[in-house]
Amino acid sequence: MTVRIETDRLLLREWREGDWVGLHRAYGDLEVMRWLGAGSAADMETTAFSVGRMHAHWQQLGFGLFATELKETGELIGRIGLMRHPTWPVDEHKVEVGWTLQRTAWGHGYATEGAKASLQFGFEHVGFERIFSMTDPRNERSQSVMKKCGLTYQGEVEFGGSLEVYYAIDRAEWPPEGVALPSIEIRDE
């Protein structure tokens, strides 16, 4: 089964051979990577390895981070979706909604649009009970996306060697009141 989600402006799809070239516009940028806790931009080999890991996540678990394209141009602008963190220390719900976009895609609402679609997929199609999101406490842009998606602030936690703030939403709260959801089409191909 291959999952594709189309929103008004985005195509969220599984990873294909060669996608690391497009993703490297984000991973190869120090300004983008600093929000992921990296001290440097990734080289092409590291980006390719990351795409392989994301593809394997899909193969093993049936969900994951999507390669994210602009529908209008077909340009791969980053990754948005769900990922399991087996060592998440807070509770038994270990699935995060996350995003990493190249800088030219910042400020257009793509992260919010893709995250809402990913949450809808996670709750309504996969059946998760709770989904969280985390970021560096200084990353106000990502915290804004979390709030726009209906996630609420839960606190701070040490994770992966750094301090993170985290937000969460339960399936019982989905869809959140007052949060406009994107029109999506989910295809199992």
C-alpha cells in the first residue's frame, strides 16, 4: 500500500529514488538544520541516508514522514508527516507530527497545511490516540504551527540531548473546534 495525500496546494507522498536531491535544499542549509538541533548543514550522503531511513519507517510501520511537493510546480520542498520515537520519555504515545521545509517555503502556511493533513491521516486512518510535536523552545514559528493545528502546550522535556518544548492533541479532541482543516484526498495506491 502506498499513501498519497493531496491538499489544496501540497502533495504528500512516500519517498522515491532521487528525492534526497530535493530534500538537500533543506538539509544542506545550516539555518534550517539548526532548528533540528544540528550543529552543521548535512552533506548529500547524510541527506540520502535520512531519506532511506524515512522510507524504511514507512515500510516497517505503514506511516511516516511524507516527501512534500508543491502541487503547482512539482518541486519537493521538504518533509511533513508522522514519525515514531521509541525513546520518547513522556508517555506511551510516541508518534510525533513534524516538518522540515526549505527556507523558500517558510511563511506560506505549507507546514500548517501539511501538518493538519498528517494529523487527520494519523487519527482517522491509522487510529492513533495521541500525537505530539516538539521543537527547540526558541522556535516560535514551529510553535505557532502547532497551535494552528490545535495542539496544546504540554511542557518541556530533555530529549535527544537537548531541551524541547512539546505540544499534543488527543484523538478525542480531533478535529479541534475553530481550526479549519484543509480539504484532503487520501489515496491508498
